[in-house]
Amino acid sequence: MRRRVASAAKPNPAHLALAKLEGTLGDRLFLCTQNVDDLHEQAGAKHVLHMHGELFKSRCDTCSRAPFRDTNIYEPPSEIPRCDCGGRIRPHICWFGEVPFELDRIFHALDECTVFMAVGTSGVVEPAASFVAHVSGRARTIYVGAEEPANASAFTECHLGKAGQVLPELFASFS
Ligand SMILES: [Zn+2]
């Protein structure tokens, strides 16, 4: 169901602004998302770390076969698809209780960053909600979103508004 819903979504101006920023900054931008859709990629972003995984990928729950692109929409009550090894194929996303992906790379990027920006996130879901506290005091910390996040006090700047409108103006001041 989630694949079917996500298939119909299109990138918004915020996705496009971030992809454009990547074009300007190259590997000086570390783009990490909690979203499992592929809208950043559709907008043209090349290097996106999906800490909660990717809805349009699947993996085997048993063998070490690499995650693979999978756009199939399995209608219930169809059986769970099987890998050649006999294991069950599951979505390559982080379910509740599972550890997010690539936290080592994320914390390395946090250690290095000079500007930290959170966009459109609630500030509630851990560990992402604590990223700003990790860089506090040594990086410029910016929040952009329609509503104040739960961890607003941890940011030095809060820009409330539609990300698609706020981001292009902010990014113009970065380059
Ligand atoms: Zn397998």
C-alpha cells in the first residue's frame, strides 16, 4: 500500500532546492533523510543517506544478498515472496524497534559539520531528534518547517514556513 501511495508522489520545491544545493556544494553537503520514498532522487539528488531505509528496495531476511530495487506491489493475501535461498523478502526499511541504517556515517558527518539543518521533521523521533544536540555549540543550527518542532530550543535559528519557499532563500546565502 505504501509503495502504491508513494508511486504517485512527486518532488516538491524543497526536494528540488536540496538537489540544486548538492550540485553547488558537491560532497560538502551530507543529505540524510528519514523519508523512505525516493523523492530526493527524483529531484536529482545523487547521494542521499536514507537512515530509515528505502521503500522501493527489498532485501532477504536471511542471506547476505544486497538490497535490490523492487517496485512490486504485493496485494494481500498473496504470499510473502521468497529469495532463492528460501528466506523471506522484506522491504528495505527500518521498522519500529530496528536500528536505523548507517549511524556511523551519520555521526561522522555530524562531527565534521559546520552548518546543521533539519527540514520538516517533528523533533520527536530518535535518534534523529538528538542530532542537533550533538552539534550544538560548534555548528550553526537551523530548523526549517511549517511548525515548530518539539526540540526547537536546541536550534539557534528557526525558520517557520513552507520549506519550498524558505530553502531557496537560505541556500542563496550559502554559496
Ligand atoms: Zn536470501
